[in-house]
Amino acid sequence: MLKILQWLRETVPQASAVGGAERLRACCGTLLGVFLTGLLTRLILGADAVTPAIIAPVGASAALVFALPSSPLAQPWPIIGGNIVSALIGVACAQWIGEPVLAAALAVAGAIAAMFALRCLHPPGGAIALMAVIGGPAVQAAGYQFAAVPVALNSLALVVIALVFNNATRHRYPHRTAQANKHLTSDTPPTSRMGFTAADLDQVLRQYNEVLDVSRDDLASLFLQAEMHAYRRRFGEITCADIMSRDLVTVEFGTPLEEAWSLLRRHKIKALPVVDRARRVIGIVTFVDFMKHANLDVYPGFEAKLRHFIRRTMAPHSDKAEVVGQIMTRQVRTVSAGMHIVELVPLLSDFGLHHVPVLDDQLRLAGMITQSDLIAALYRSGLGDVAQAA
């Protein structure tokens, strides 16, 4: 008896690390998703339709798409493709096999095999295949139309609602795979060149040989974040405020291009934060911005083009940009002064940023960090670790 109790305790999952706000978000999303899916389907079919407005497996799909929006099982293609192909296989088994129990078993097994083959594995698809066999007279009478109405209609409605709700609540959906190298080469991102590699992860996944409810890219990201936390524990708290440059050269929206170019050359820097009167960052202007807007990717007349572009136009109207605000990059990635420097590594390596503005508690510009600042800080922390070992 004690062994049975011990076995039962071991099968109880560990407490979830998901916070209360995320749990509430998932519940609210499921509430809206199921309600609006049924409502939209009923409006399309009409109140006197014999076909049900919503099917039971939609509840399971909703639980996946709102509670686990990053799961490979909850993406649009698994929901739509998995549910439809499962419905088609279920209907085929119901019509071709006279024994209901055998038809139900073959329908579910066939649905899983088809979803594996089509890369649209979605657990509620098994329930839809089963429903196509034992769903009663209304489902039986619908035949293959059951795959279109209500299965496809419910699935499409749920995906559209999930797209709106998840992204509105800051959960990226659909969950895209990692993007290719920004330099259009076959090299892996800088943070993946040390420690475990993609090949290592693929080998472990092949050895594990089970379906995981997490994408390969998310798994790699979790491992990388675990390494970053281990680094923080090992080397202590070194924040952005400790390594940032504080005496900054800045410009405003209305700073003339000629003046901004002169500042870049005089101070031997490659970027200027653009701030408003409250010293809040509204953009950043770099050498690249000048080159892009001056059409300097065409080499003939390079110097003349640049000189013409930055020179102030004295006429009341101008066909070219005249001030920094017209050429600056408006979407600026910033960090807080209290952030640990290890979190800068992906920004200044994988994302290819060269300069990152640092904001204080009032979201005002407090400093600037470059790739050189980060390299120096990591080097110094490494020297300290060597000294302690000695």
C-alpha cells in the first residue's frame, strides 16, 4: 500500500511556475474564444440549423491555444489542418466500417497517423475523429460535410480569435521558428557558437524520441537563458549602469543634418541618440541612416552625394531630408540601467545591435552601451574569476 501511495505521489506534476496573471489571461482567452467561436458559427449557420454550432473538441483546442500559445500543438496549421483531416478520416471510418467500436479505434489511430504525416499533430483531432463515428444522427447525416461545418468553421474562428487575443495580450502568435542569419550566411548566431549547439540539441531530441509540447527553438532559448542565469550567479550583479557611457552626445528631432554629421565625425562615434526636451529617447541616428537616405549604396559620386545630402537647403521648401528627425530610426531597442549585462549579449550579438541606449527609472536617457563596453566588462569579469581561482 505504501508503495502504491509513493508511486501516486511521484506521478503528481510539480507546481506550475506560471503566475496568477498568466493563468487569468488564459482563462479569459478561453472564455472569449469558445463563446465567440460558437456565436460566430451560429450566426453563419442560422438559428434553425441542425448542425451543432460548436463541437466539444473546440474546448480542448481553446485550452491549448490560449493556455499554451507557444506550443507546437497549438499553432494555426495543427488546429485547422489537424481538425479537418481528423474529421475526414473519422467520417470515412464511420461509413466504411460497420462495427462502431472498431471504427472509432481506427478513426483515432488513423487521425494520429495522418497528423504526424502532415506535421499538424493536434490532440483534439483525435476527439473529432471519434465524434465523427459516435456523434449521433446529426453528425452521421452530415457525412463529409461535417469536416467543413462545423469543424473547419469552428477551427478557423478559433484561430482568428487567438491571433487577436494572444497578440493583444503580448503573447506572440503564431509562434514562428527562429529567423535565418541576418547576414544571409550559414553561420549560427554568435550566442550559439559556444556551449551546446543546434546539432547537440537535435541529437538529444532524437535520443529522447518522444513528442515534446515545446518547440525546438523555445527549448534552445530556455537552455540559453538557464546559462545566462548561471553566469549571473557565478559572476555577481554587474548592471548596465556599471559599464555604460554617461557623458553622451545627443541630438533632437530638429537638429540639422550637417550638425549631426559633424558631431559623429568630431566625437568619432557611430550613433547619436535623438531625445526630446524631457530627455526621452524618440529615435537614434547612425552612419547607416545617413548612407541609406543619401543613396550612398551607389558608389559613383559618393562624396558629392554625401555633401549635397547633409548641406542645409536655404530655400523655404526642400525635396530632401533636412533634420535628424526625418532620417532617424524610430524603433529603438533600449535597456534599463538596472539590467544585468548578461542580458545584453543577445541584443549586441544575435540581433546585431551596435549601440543600446540605457534608460533610468523615469525612462529618460541615462547612458549608452556599445559592443566594446560589453566585451570589456565580460573580459574584466573573467579576469576576476581567474584571480579567485589562483
